Amino acid sequence: MATLLEVKDLRTQFYTQDGVVHAVNGISYTLNEGETLGIVGESGCGKSVGVMSLIRLIPSPPGKIVGGQVLFEGRDLLKVSDEEIRSIRGHKISMIFQDPMTSLNPVLTIGRQISEALELHLGMDKKQARNRAIELLEMVGIPSAADRIDDYPHQFSGGMRQRVMIAMGLSCNPQLLIADEPTTALDVTIQAQIVDLVKRLRDEIGMAVIWITHDLGVVAGLADRVIVMYAGYIVEEAPVIELYEAPRHPYTKGLLESLPRLDEERPEKLKSIEGLPPDLIDFPQGCPFYARCNYRIDKCLSAMPPLETVGVGHRVACYVDVTTAQPTTEKPYAELEQIFLEGQE
């Protein structure tokens, strides 16, 4: 598969009265066409800021993208003009936000809000856009779409409003859909419906998806790869099955141990990660997970561990091998992975 998106050393900061908030600290990853990437981590770890930086939605001031590249179809989105990025947002890259009630305009009808993007990006007239809006609402499962297109957001339930947001996101057949915790405010049954809907539409349209969540259970059945973030860093990246079967970072391991499992005959008591995330203003010099880590060594205090390859498609930022509880030794995983990938071509 061809690479659709390549993020290189992306850094975003917020300048406040209390100091500089280091929200995103040099993250790098790629996304292939048609692939689903899950980004997980606890609140405040930089998940949302990281993806909003991709399409330059960071409020300035106080926020600022201070470094890095975001290559989409070979173009650096951080360097294109304001007019160009507006033509890309909503057309080639769409985003679904966490709370649809604050994302939808309360004084415009649902139909008008969907039609606006169709008229702007695809050049449709009002009648064409309205007919397409009805089709989109039917596609995402809104009953009696033709009758409800002139309703306002407050006339829809939470789950239906999220479906409307998905219809808006898919209106221009984007190559990339970014979903920022779209099921957080919904009950479990509606969550499952929204996840199944996105999976079905992803397969029909062939778009790539970045799904941001703090719920590892959601990405298990949705993502191809998973990125785990902590304090603005990527601490682990792996194919979804490998991440669940063999986590290699203490934070990932702690997250998985806090989840109930249905495949155990005698389930063990759930564990928690003690302590709190670091202050992103008074930022630690070494590994930000040091104070909460059961595998820490003195070296962790000196510098942030680099993100190194430990298997095919598997990268970890840790000085300790959690499978042995011993410091890592230099192994030519990157070279072995390159040989493997070349052999697959």
C-alpha cells in the first residue's frame, strides 16, 4: 500500500501565563492508504493536539506548531497557504470531533450544514447538495432522512448527532477521516453501532482512518496499528494483535492490565497505574513515565529513550525489556525488519 500521510518530528506547544506547555514532543509515524491507525493514551497525553496539528486547527495564540513536517500526498501541510489548507480540510481530510453538540451549529439545519461543504468543495448547486445530503444521512442510518433534513441539532439524540457528524465528514469522500474520541459521550450500545458504521463505510469508500481514544477496547476490533502516547511522546507503536499479545512498554502493559478480560477462566484482579502524569510545563529531563514505572533504572532519569524497532512494525521507547525486566541490549531489529520487508516486495 502507498503511504498517504507521513508525520516527522511534529512538535506543538502552548504559551501560557504559567509557562510553555509541551503538548506534543517530536512524534513521527506514517499512515498508508486504506489503513486504520488507533492513537491511545490517557487524557492530556497529546492525542487530540497531535492530530489537530496535522490540519492546522491549533488556536494561535496560545498554541503554536514549533517544528516538524506533515507530508500528505507529498505536500507539507504545515507550509501550504491558508487557502490551500482550507481546501484540504473537509475535502481530502475530514475530522469528527468528540462532542457533536458543540461541533454542530445550533441555528442551522442539519441539511444546510452538510450541504455547505458539498457546495464549497465539490461545486454542487443547492438542489444537488440537498439530494446528496439526504443520501448521506440514509447511509449513516438516520431514519426518514428526507423528512429530518430540515431539523436542527437539538432535535436529534446524541447518537444521531454523531451520525450526522460522520455524514458531514464523509460528504466529500475524504482520503483520510480523523475521529477524535467520537464515542466517548455515548452509551455502550450506541458506541458499538458507531464503530461498526465507521468500519463499514471505511471498507466501502476505501478511506484511511485515524481513531483517537483512551479506550483500548474500542481499537481492538477497529485498528490495524496502534500508537500509544504518553506526555506528548509516542512510547509504543505496533500492529494491533501484537500490541495486545506482547506489549513492550511499561505504560502499555499497565493500560492492558487495567482492562477486564473475557478469555480468562479465573480473572485476575485488575491493576492500576499509580501516580499522575508529569506537569507538561515543568517537564522532566528523562523519561516522563519514570515516577510511575515499575521497571525504571537510573538511565531513565538522564534522557528520553529513543523510539527503537523491536520487531516488524513494532517500535518502543524504553531502556528496559519488560519481558525480561532487564535493560535492553543493542539488537539489529531495524536491519532485520528492512531485510524482511524487502523480501516481501
